[in-house]
Amino acid sequence: MTVVDKGAKTGEAETTPVKVGPIGRLGRWTTAHTRLVVIAWVVVAVGLGALAPRAEHALSGAGWEASGSESVAARAAIDASFGGQGGYALMAVVHGTGDLDATVAEATRILEADPRVSGVAPPQVSKDGRTVILSGGAAANPTEMVRAADDLKGKLADLSQGATTVSLTGAPGMWSDFNEANKNAMLKSEVISWPITLAILVLAFGSLVAAGLPLLLTILGLMASAGSLFLITHLFDVSIWSMNFALMFALALGIDYALFIVARFRGAHFGSSLTTRDAVAVTMDTAGKAVLFSGVTVLISLSAVMLVPSPAFRSMALGIMLSVVFILLATLTLLPAVLGWLGDRVDKLALPWVHAGEHRSPRFARWGERLWRRPALFGIPAVAILLVLAAPVLRLDTGMPSIKVVPGSDGSRVGYTQVQDAFGPGAPGTLQVVAPAADAARVESVVGADPGIAAAGPAQRSGERALVLAVPTADPSDPAVGATIDRLRAALPPEALVGGAAAENHDLEQALAAKTLPVFGIVLGLGFLLLLVALQAPLIALAGVVTNLLATAAAFGVGVLIFQDGSLQGLLGFESQGFLNAWGPVFFFAMIFAISMDYTVFLLSSAKEHWDRSHDAHEAMVGGVAHSGRTIFAAAAVMVAVFFTFALSGPIPPKEMGVILGVAVLLDAMLIRLVLMPVLLRVMGRHAWALPRWLDRMLPDVTFGHS
């Protein structure tokens, strides 16, 4: 490293700039063109941010289906031939005592007045005459039918009076209520998490100015990704969950990356004779490079979710990836430009105990020395704790969301219960078998003989097609219904299709199960390759992936105990479904692995930098912990606080997400990155950084130091 005249800090010309790589040169360029960079980001923020408020109304509440599945084909055939009475028909339930005719007539009028309803089928009346089901045919796609439910459920509920209630249920009603409950939960979580986040950031950075930088990145990333999502809705449906996940990842990664960059900049700026511009260049050449590798790993992990053939899943992954891209771009361009402009002012409004330029934490250095001296004392208990927590994952059971994900007072759940009480437990999940009219008798025979069917109606005919409705004996969320669907499909004529909301859930669950192992394999394999390229050390790259997997298994083990077994359901305010939601293993795994890779890259890139400089295993391990430990600890504290706020409110899926991701981050930071990984570096010694010659010739040359 070439040292320059300290006077250059105050504005004098630099004589011999520090030699850095491409990311460092980009950082130096941004400091020389701060105005251009800021103007470009203002244009992006204003341009896309202006569209952000419209995104929420354009996003889809549906999309939970397996594209190309038999149930989706059945829905299309039923909608075309039987007046839109497929899986996304609206189901209004009138329940009460006395004469219900006037209420039924008014509910029918409200349904028929909506252009998204093709017509109302003849009412289904229970034996006691106290419950009537009105089915409004779908004249639009599933997304529009959920929006129709948004608009109609209030009008129908207003018909309720005295002992008579009118509730909108069925798939559109359930997703409408769930999305509303989820939105309210997200807003509540954000209100709780933002003050906590700000407090942790101030403590972590020790300066109000520095603490504001992650929030700057988060706001820009969220505005840009929300505006982009709105534009994408003009091409295809995008799940409303995309916005929720984009917000969460923008906050999490914005904080992670800013912590790492700002901490490194303060050390380079205040702890050396470097000019501000060179301090930025050195920061980006080291910490910036680590952030780039981390961001690419996050994107690759999430891209694997695209294997799941479901519009909701793919659009959720897309929403997160957009937020990551914008956060990454802002971290590599806007953040160094702002740091170059701030210079000494980055520590303005600092807390009294803050020490400028303290990049190497004495406290974490002492912790690293302790781990070096007694690795078994700390490593063995850490592994034992993780294995004990991971053990329940061996009995993990999954299923598609049941009606329990909707608050008990919501209309869709009230109507669902009334239908079950009046028509049997399987009635809300009535199966729809559509077949050529010539096969109607055969379909009636097969369906009527199946032990999983409680009642089957006579075939309805329309043109060349016939439709048979079959009520299962079990609740739609019961695995027995899935077994019944599989038996029917095996026994029915080849051209018969089994559909209905329960069949669509079953097909999506099957698609998720089929893609789980491929997604795991791609995420783990590409994660290993990226770590190998970044660290130039196969053993430690493999250790990074395996330890990530261990933390993920432990987090899912805790999820099984809480959500599948029902532990803490009273404290967290939910009713256990007896399983984890089926999207958890695929989606949460990719998210956890992506977040864990942040800490892996931060720790090991710092250790690699020390190894490249000293070729001393002790200095690599202790130096890596000393220089990254405080950042990892602070970033994890923020993420755990953010994720756990999701566990305090709302329906089950956000709670699952909050608990499992929060536990994963907590375990990964506290037991993996700050205990087990340093212990592995100690045990492997120099072998951790060994690189076979044949592999060295194949890999690009990557270092985290600078000349």
C-alpha cells in the first residue's frame, strides 16, 4: 500500500493513489463524481418511487397454484363449460333461523350485479334449512376474483342482521381475508421494528449520521423495487407477498451491507493516513468486494425458487431479487459516493464512547484468542446444541394452508365453519370431476365407490362435458383428502380431470415436494462454487456451506416444535395446523441460506484478507473475528429484531416466517459464525486455506486485500 500526503484529506491533490481492483476503482470513481451518482439515484428513486403507491393495488392476491397441473386444467374446463363454477367461484353462505329467502335473494342480486360474476348457480340448502350456499361463477381470472371478494365481502356482510349472517368464503374469500390480515400484520410489524432497528443501528454505529446510511439504502431499495414490481404487473401477475418480502430483504440487506462498508470505511479513514478518496477505494476493494459476492450468492439462492412452477412463488422470489439488486447497486455506487462526501462528518452526532477508526474490536479479538486456545470447549457444545435443535426436523410434516391461517372472526372462516356444520367436514373442499359426457356414468361409479367420498351428486351435463361434485369425508387440509384425489385420478377414465380448491392445493403441495431437493441441491452447489471462487480455498468453502445447512436444520427443528407440535401457540397467538406450511422448506431454506451467506462472506473474507497478508492461521482466525465480529453481531441483532416482530402479529404464515428466519439468524450469528466457524479455522489450521494447483489454474484470481 502506498501512503500519500495527509494533507490530501483536506482537499489537496493526491499524488500516488492506492492501487486497488475494479470494485475499489468504482468506489474511487463515485467519490469523484458524487453529484452525478446522487442525481442518477434521485432520478431512479423519484421515477420508480412515484409508481410505488400504485403497486399494492396492482399486485395479485392469488397465484397459489401449480402451473400446468391437472387441477388448473380442470378449473379452465369447468369455467368454460359450467359458468365459471371452478375452484375460484365465489361462495356466499347465508346462515340463520326463520325465513332466509329475502336475504338469499338480496345476496344473489349483489353477486349478479358484479361484472366479474358470470352467474349464480341454484342455491344449495342444508337439510335443516338453516344454511344456504350461493355460488357465483368466475368471469375473470383468479387474481380478479380475489379482488372481487375484496369488494363484495363487505356488501354481503352488511346483509347480516339479528341471528342471520351472510359470509363470503371459498378460495377467493379465504385469500382476500388472508391478504388483508397479512397486510395489517406487516404494517404492525413495521411500526414495531423500525424504532428497534434505529436504536440498534445507533448503538452499532455510535453515530446518528452513520446510522442513517442503512435506512437511506433501505428506502431507496424499497421505492425502486416497489415501482419495478408495478411495471412488471403489466406483464404478468405478481403476488402481493412480493412487496412484503422485498421490504424485509431491503431492510435486512441494506443494514448488513451498510454496516460492513461503513465500519470498514471508518477504520480506513480515521485509522490511517489515507485520503478520504483512497479510504473509500480501499473499503470497496475489500468490504465492497465481499458485499458483491454476498449479493450474487443471495440472488443465486433465490433464483433457485424459480424452479417451483407456481406464479406466487416465482413472483415472490422476483420481488426479493429486485430489492437485492437495487440494494446491491446502491451499496456499490451511492454509499461510497456519500461516504466520500461525508468524510469526517460520518461520525457527526456520535455517542460519547465511540472511538473513531476502531476497525479491529479488542473485545472480539479477545474472544477469538479464547476460541483459539480452547476450541473443543466451545465447539463441541455449539455442535451439540445445533444437533439437538435440528433433531425434530426428521419428523417435519407439511401441508397447504388451512382455514386456520385466517382470523376466527373473518367472514371466510365463519362461512367455512357453517358449511362444515351443515354439509359435512369435507364440504368446503368439494372435489370437481370434469370429463367427456360419454364417461359420465363411469365417473359417477368411481367417485361414488371411493371410501374417501362422503357424498357425490349426479353428473351435470353441458355440451360435450359432464361435471360430478364429490364431498370428501375429511377436512380439506387433512392428508386423507390428498390420498383420495390420487386414488380417483388413478381409477377414473384417462380424460377425466379432478379439480376444485382442495385439488389445486394438493397439486401445488406435490409440485413443491418434487422441487424441494433440486432447489436444495442448486442452492448448496452454487453457494459452494461462489465461496470457492471468493475464498480460493475448497475446505473452508465446504465448511461454510455445511455450517449454513446445520443452522438451517436447527431453525426448522424449532419451527416443528412451535408450529407443528403447537408449543408456544398460546404465547404467540395462533392455532396449530399440525404441520408447517408446504412452501416453508423450499422458500425459507433459500431465504435462510441467502442471509447466512452474508455472515459467512463477511467473516471468511476478513479471515482470507489476514491470511493473504500473513499466511498465519492464528492471525487469519483471530483477525477475521476481530474485524468482522462486531458487524456480524450488530447486523444479526437488527435482523432478529425485525424477523421476530413478524412472529408477534398476524396469521400463521408470517409467524412461521418470522420465527424460523429469526431463529436461523440468531443461531447462525451466535453459534456458527462467532463460535463454530472460528473453531473450524483453528482445527484446520493452514489446511483451511490450501488450494490444489490443478484447481488454482481453473479459478480466477480473487483477493480481499489491496496493493
